[in-house]
Amino acid sequence: MRRHGRRVSTKSLVIYRSDSLRGDLCALVGIAVSKSIGKAVLRNKLKRRLMAILDEVLAKRETMRLLFVARPLAASASFSDLHAEVTSALGPV
């Protein structure tokens, strides 16, 4: 996906997006948060925030494959900032 998909960069995330394959019934999402972000508690909190945002945002969209790679600024970003970045990066419904 990283080689053949489309990439969108924001200040706290890098999002790789590709079209769904024939057998995909729903959106497939991966979230990568490296140890450079912080300790496990902070990394898991960031993953939970992104999962909550994606549950809401992807409910209205077609199937696709996504990979979210967190940048260090994502750890200090608020929920609303992350939500705004994800919705603007994925584009209109």
C-alpha cells in the first residue's frame, strides 16, 4: 500500500490510502505509532483516539484501505485537531 497508494501528509499524521480489493466488505485500517511518540500509555491513548475518529468518519464512506502513521506532534494534538486533520485529509464523502 505504501508503494502504490496515495499519500496525504498532515502536521501530525501520514495517511496512505488505496482502493479496496474485490473481496473487501468494509474499510481496512492500520494504525502505526512508533516508540518515538512516547511510552505505551501515550501510544495506546493515541491509537484509541484515532480509532474513535475513524469509527465516525468511515461509517459514511465507501470501502478503502488506509494506513495511519502517527508523527510525534500527534501525541500533543487534541481530539478535535486530530478529527479535523483526518476529515480534511480523506476529502469529501
